[in-house]
Amino acid sequence: MSRPADIRIDDLAAPRLTDIQRAALDTVAQMPPVVFTEDAVLEAAMRQTGLADFGDADFRERLAIWLQAFDEDAELNPIGRIGCWRDCVRYAANRLRFEDLIKRHPEIDEIEISRPIIIAGLPRSGTTHLLNLIAADRRLRSLPYWESVEPIPDPGEQPGEDGVDPRLARCRKAYEQQILLSPLLKNMHDMTPEHVHEEIEVENLDFASYQPEWIATVPRWRDYYLQLDQTPHYEYMKRVLKALQWMRGPNRWVLKSPQHMEQLRPLLAVFPDATVAIPHRDPVAVIASAVTMLAYGDRIRRTRVDPPAVAAYWVDRVEKLLRACARDRDALPPDQVIDVPFHEFMADDVGMVEQIYAQADLPMTDAARTQLSRYMEENPRGKHGRIVYDLQADFGLDPAALRRRFAFYFERFPVRAES
């Protein structure tokens, strides 16, 4: 089978919208504007679930800052605003269902989460591929995207006649709509309902993660988040993971989030027996991929696309992630951490997983090797077509100058510069 042709997105700054994109923008523009207030979000979540107990109310301060930050983003268009609003309502509704489940089954808090394997690397550094590859090993519990979106089922809902969980059915429908609106996202980061996702969606029940930075321009939240002790919020996330494990096993997790790179100390405080795998990739390649994906998505959610502004924000943000990792990496016990050079991982995917397993004291069985090899066969790299990036032409960035800015990272970790 021939490889799909490379794809060059040449309209980042001045998007050529499709008929479907224009129709969606016109339709949403006619809808009543959303109101970014705590009460409006929480009342919508209560109507949706029929529940009223959100548990500890301290999350309301963080929710209020999320909402204020979203409202201050003057260039969010109606689709962008309603997307942020719906996310907040969804997280609040998920929190209501979780608190209700814990009240009905307090034994969930007694469950142990033992020896998880946690991936903590930059976005666009192979972390999703590594997560999904390890998750192909059926001995491990992972979090498929559809389950992360709605982690706690509504007790009143039953599977349809086809036996499909209604949460999965809703996620499949949303995925189809997303691909219609942004077809090239599947070439950059294919968010299929069944792919294994990161647990940041679970932390968002406590409104404490860096997630808002990926969907809007929110310096107010970024500054608050960077001063926030994540330990109690990782503890809340762990409780939700316990509930998910209570609903179905296995009982050893594989988890992932780029946010963990700058939260290694809270991560280890909450998961003291974790094995942490830290992928390392040329940050210039990471930034080229990340900002292209974000700028491409901005044609749907913003009134204008400003590629240099997107790049400036994320160059700074990636530097903060890397400096925090360089600062705290050696705080992890040597027998609980492994560095994963991107070039070595790409050269031998399954071999790198075997190294991670050795560090995690998890034998690589014949069955596990077969499952991982099958995943690789079914998911070749670039199966939808490879995006060609150009930092200089699209974002006005000089890759060589950018690489000099990250010299501290190349000196600290086994990173290889990419062309």
C-alpha cells in the first residue's frame, strides 16, 4: 500500500474556509450568546444531571477564574465561546455524577492504585503514541477518550439496542462532527473515540489543569495555575481514577499528560510508587507541530488567526515546561524514572516499551509482545498523511535561534536535533 501524500497547510494566517465551516459559523452566530458565570454553568450542570451536590466547594474559585479568563479572550468567536462553555458544563456535570457515585459507594475510596506507569513528556513528542502502544497490553488499565469525556455513567442510561454505551455513541457522533469541521486534525492528532487519552480530562472535574490554555488565550488562568499547588488536585484526580478502576479493571494503570512535566513533585507525592517515563524530543520539532495544530484549529474558534502570536505563547510555555522538568527530574527516585529519547523510541518502539517495563518491574510476555506488535501493524505512522511544517514561513521563527534558546534542555537530556 502506498504512503499518503505529504500535506502542506498554506492558509494558516488567511484560512480558506469550506462550505461546512462557513455554515457552522453562520449557524452558531445566530444562537443566544453564552454567559460565563459560575451560577449559569452550575445550574446547567444540575439541570443536565438532576443532581445538586458538587462536594467540596473550593473548586468554585478556580471555575470562576476559568470563566473570567475565557470571557476576557475578545477574539473567541461564538463557536469558541460555546465550546469553552460546554466544556465547563460537562466537567461540572461529571463532578456531580462522581460525587453522587462516591456517596452511594464509599468503598471506592479504599481502592488502591498501585504502581502506575505514567508518561510525562512534551505535547507532540510521541507521548500519545507511547501511551496507546503500552495500552495495547491488556494487562494494563487505560482511559479511552470516550470514557475520559464522560467518566461516570448516568445510572438512568442503558446501552442502546446495539449494546453500545451511550457515552461512546455520543463521542462517536461528536468525532464525526469534529472531522467535518477540521478534517486535518486527524493527520496531526486523531482524537478517535476509542484511542487512549490523557487523564487531564479527569483532573478537570476539579478545574485545576492547564487545559484552558489549549482552547483559548487565558493569561489570567495561566498565571494562577503556575502558582497553584497541584497536589490536592492530583489527589482528586486519583479518586476519580479509583472510581473508574472500581467499575472495571485491570488494576494497574498507564497514564499520560504533558502537564506532568512541570508537576513531577506533586505527581510523585500522589502516586509514590509510580514509574515515570519522560519522552524527550527536539523542542523545535515539538513547537512546529503544536503551533501548526493550534493555528489550524483557530480558524473555527477565533475571529482571526494570528500564527506569530500562537507561536510566541507556546514557545514561552514549552520553555516553562522544560525548565520545570530539568529542575525536578532528579527529585524522582532513580529506580522509578526513565528517560525516553524520541529518536530511540522511533527506531524501536516495542524495544523502548520493554525498557520501560524493566524499570516498572513488568515482564514483557509473549502475549504482550504480540499485542504491541499488532498495534504497530494496525497503526503505521502517518497513515492519514504527514503534515509538513515550516516555522519560518508560517510563524516567522528561526529554528536555529529557537534551538539556541533551548540549549539548556539539549545539555541536560539526551535530545537529538531534528531537521
